[in-house]
Amino acid sequence: MPRIVKNLAVFASAAAFALTGAVQPSAAAAGGEPVTSTEVKPKYHSVVGAWKGTVQHQGGSGPISLNFASSGSVCLRSGDGEHGYGEGTGTWVSTGTNSVKFSVREYLFDNAGNPTGSVDVKQAGSISGNTLSTSGMSTIYDVSGNFIATAPASITVVRI
């Protein structure tokens, strides 16, 4: 099973737990290894849930969706598919009542689904009402993992 599919399946399980408030054994987002119920530390934070909006970066702007699970997992999807897209998973931590930071490894694909590179996304920001605004730096790599550039990016999303 491709890693992104495995990670998305793990995220879906974590999201289901977040919606039900249940804490049960699940798989670890990073490696799929079992996690015992004593290791699960749910987070009840205003960022938990699904968000959709826009990412601004040096190449312009585009659509983005983020899903934060109470387990500390985050799932990202960017792009419109017509010009390529990105998918990734990572982790988030609370930095305050309405603030958060997160890191995601995003894998990039062309419109035919062929890998084109990856981005290490690091963002921090805050929630005001139903809007999450973050900013940070992205480190961009080619398909072979060679460093290309580091660039600023900002994200503005609304709860869906």
C-alpha cells in the first residue's frame, strides 16, 4: 500500500475518534506501528476538524485543505489537479488556546499523478472565529530528494 494511502487511512481513523470522542488503540501516523491505548493522548483543541482555503507562496496561490485530528495528526492536500497537486501528513501541537504549529511532509505530483518532488511544510498561527491563519517556511526538494529552495508561505483557511 502506498505510504500516502496508509497515512490517509490512519488519519481517517484518528478523525473518527476525534468526532466520537473515543480513545482507542490506533496506528501511529508516522510508521503504522500499533499504539497502545495508554499511549494515546487526545487533544481537545479548537483546531481539530476540517479546514479549506488558500495557500500563498512564491509561485502564487492555490487551494489547500487541512484536517487536524485530536491525536495530533494533520493531513494536507493542495493544488487543483489540473496543474498538479500535493498530499501529505504530519503532526500538530497546541501553542495556546487558539494557536497551533504544524509540520507536514507534502509529496508533489503532476496532473497525471507522477511524483515531482516534496515540500517540508512548517507553519504556525492562530484561530479567530472560524478562520485559521498561519505562516512559515517551506523547504522544497526535487523528486530525487535534492534541495531546491526554502521559501515563505502563508495559509488562510476556514472551518468546513
